[in-house]
Amino acid sequence: MRKILSLTIIFVLSFCTLVHADQFSPYLDNYIEGYIKDVLDGTVQIEEYDGTLHTLNFSNEAIYIIDNRDAMLIDFKPGMEVYATLKGKKIDYIESYSTQNTGYIPEGSKVRSGTIQKIDRNQINLRYITGDEETFHTTPATQVTKNGQITSLNTLYVGDKVRFLFDKIDSNVINKIQVDNQYTSIKSLYKATMKSTDDISENISLVNLKTLKNGKWEKTNNYTTIPYNNEVPVYSNGSKIEYSDLKYYAGKTVYLVVKDFFGTEKIERLVVKDSYEYNFSDKIEDINFYSDKFELSNKKNISLNDGTIIIKNSRLVDKYSINSKSDAFVVAEGRNNSLSADVVYIYNEDINNSSIGQNYIYASKLDEIDTYSVKIEDFNVLNENEWESFDSEKDLYYDEDTYIYDLVNDKKLTIDEFSSLDADHKKYYGYIYSDGDRISSIYVNDKMDSLSRQRTTIGMVESLENNAKIGWAIKIQDAKDWSERKESWMLKKVSINVSIDKSLIIKDGKRIGYEDIQVGDRVYMVRDDIYSKVLIVK
């Protein structure tokens, strides 16, 4: 009896252990990240960031990458930070970056880390943590990785935190760019009343918390605490506030930018309001960097200062990222005609993220469809948020990696099926997303939509749902429609619902499904009323 009882206890404990491991294991997410504890006999022990240890085997087809180059298991050393994907309970891909082991970067090479300040075609200005800047150059061979995946130069933004890798120590031509995407985008812009600060716990207590939504401050919380420390830049009316003096500003209104840091909000910039607040949603007509002032369409002149929070493409940027003719939400303070900007939130989005990009959206008749080439006729191309028509022909090219979808029969087409459409002697039309003259994705239909009904819209995904009436749909907050008459982005007062069931959806230059869209994604779309035709996830 004692032996049976002991076996029962062991079984129960084992079952509980398995349940616990499954609850908190990486197997549910199919990836693991953390630090290598040990490598032994074809296995690796990885310590997750939360301290959990896992000993894992490798699949026969496992891929080993260090500094974006092929490696072997023996090259992975204890202490390395790693990211790995899992197939079942075995690793099929593992990558790491070595700063101390330069063997994977050619001898005498260099690495530069910082924030992108300016992109001008093949030139990128990088700002270091010291505040110094340096200009580097890209080539068509420059490789870009984001979230462990290779992507294009067009996915880079001003404000991205990056590492540049070079093959030669005396060269300014970038070999590889690694984008630190996790800590680049801001999570929220808040307005609140600062209740108190705690230097011991390094927390700031806030009441009456509001976030910017649909062009106005919307209340989100009565009370919250957010970590802060002496690394957080704090300003009031352009003057820097010392870390130890922030407690004296209790009861003041503050504006703060936060990012997500492993599930916890982290303050990136904080401004204490000193005077009377003014909110403007308007176009920046002109900007003078010598006097640090800009003029809005309403003729208001507003000063910039060292503490001004400037946001563009959901990234904190400097004043030189502001362009004349930009549409912006501005929070200013002061009296009468003496106004200073606390927040400048730039709305503008385009198909391409910078001048590097050569992506286009076409809507056109498909005049001739051959194997690997398409001639389009009387085509329309989206130019600065508006359809521009051309009564001419143009040759575009596609390949085995082009995504082709038949909207009539609701199915993906093969190369052979697509090229044989010409034999039907029917008219076909398409929405085309291209990289230069290469078709990345095309949605084919047997009729042409009325482009005069369509508009260009930008905003942020608030929710995603399968709607019984219109299929898969997204709710967009901070939505703005492009006005051809006013030549500006017109802010909508409420969130809008848009069907994406029949939409061509693009992210990082490739077609994705609706399931790949996430709450918080920025989007740029062409839509006909509530129906999206082309949706670019930024």
C-alpha cells in the first residue's frame, strides 16, 4: 500500500509539474528568448527573461545564425542573448548577436548604434547617445533586419533605433542594419495631473489620466503609477527640471510619452505645463529653424524649445523632422501671441516611409497578361494620396513570389492560372502593389471600381472583428481622410469601421492576412465608403 501511495504522489506531482510548465512555457507561443546558460551534447539550456530555465533539443533542419550569418551550435556560448523559434518542443531556428566575439564580422569591422535622424535616398544620418551625428550610405546590397526577419530599406523610419554593421573600418557604406523595433514606437501620449513622486520606488503617481484620441483628450483612468528615474528628460517651458526637483511640481498638469517595456509602461519624455493651454489641429505653413518657430495656417506663430515632444510615425523625433505643409495636432502654452509648443503630433503618412521607397499602388485594366509580365492600359496610380490617371500603357513584371488573388472566385491564383486569363477573352482589372516595376501583390477583378468614390484614409487600429454583415473589419481611431480640395488630412471626430474582407493588405512590402493585423497598428488605406480596397499596415 505504501509503495502504491508513493507512486500515486509521484504521478500527481509530475502531472502538476507538467501543467505548471505548460502554463508558463514557451511552447504555447512557439518561440523562446533569453540567455544561454549552457550548451552540452547537442542541447542548449536557455534562461528566459523571467528566470525560467528550459533545456531544449534541436530539429535536424535547425538553422543557426549569429550576427545575421550562418553559424554552428558550437559557436553559441553561455551568456549570449538569443531568440529561437520552436517546432513542437525542438528548436528549428536560433539567432544571437555577438559584441564581444567579432569572428562573425570581418576583422577590423565596426558597429554604430543610435537613432535615425534623417533619410535622404541613400544617405542616413545617425545620432549617437552622445548627441553627435554622422552620415552613412546605403546600397542595394544593404541588408535590413527587423524582428529577426529580413526586410527592405523602405521599412526604415526617422526615429528608428538601429545598429549599423560595416565590413570595413574605414568605410561609411552600411553592410547591415538591425532595427530595434521593440523599443522604437511609442505606446501612448498622455495628459494628466501629477499627484506625487516617489524617489525610493522610482514611481510617479498620476490622476485624471487622458490620452489623445480622435483629435481630443479622452479620459482613460482616474489614477495610475508609472516608473520614472533620472534618465527621463523632464522639461517645463523649455527649461530642464532636475530629477530631484520634480516632486515640487505636484499638482501640475503634465504631458508624457510612454513606450511599452516588457509589458510595463516606461516614460520617454515628460513636460510640465507652466501656463495656459491651447490646442490646434492645423497645417504647418512654414518653419524657421534659425528662430525655432513655425506658423500654422491660422497664422498662429508657435515656438519650439528643447523640451517640445515631437511625434511622427509613432516615433519621437527632433525638430528637423518637421516639414512645412505637414498636418499636425499642436499643444501649446502661453499668453496671447507668445505661444510655445509642448507637443507637436505630425499626422502625415504616405505609401513610402521615406525617399528610399519606390512602392506604388495602381488601379488599372490588365491589357496583356503573359508569363512574368503584365501590360496595363489607361492606368491610375496613387500620387500624394490622390488617384492620377494616365492614358497610356506600362509594363509591369511579376514572379513566383508575387501574390495573386482572384476576387471573382475568391481564391489565390498560380502563375499558370494568372497567365491563362488572357485566353478567356474577357476584360480583367487589378489593384496592384509594386516595388518599382515589380508586382509584389495583385488582386484581380472582372470589373473596375469607380475611383471617384474612393478616398485615402490613415489612422490606428482600435479593434479587429468578424462582422456578421461586412466580414472581417477594423475599427480605426484617430482616422483622417485626405482632402483634395484642402490638400490636407481632415481629422474625423469619431472612430470608423472599415471592412477589410476583400482588401489587399500589405505589411513590410508583402501581402499579409487579416489575422496578422494587431491593435495599435498604424494603417494607410484606399477605401470606398466602408470597404477597404488596399490597406498598408505601417
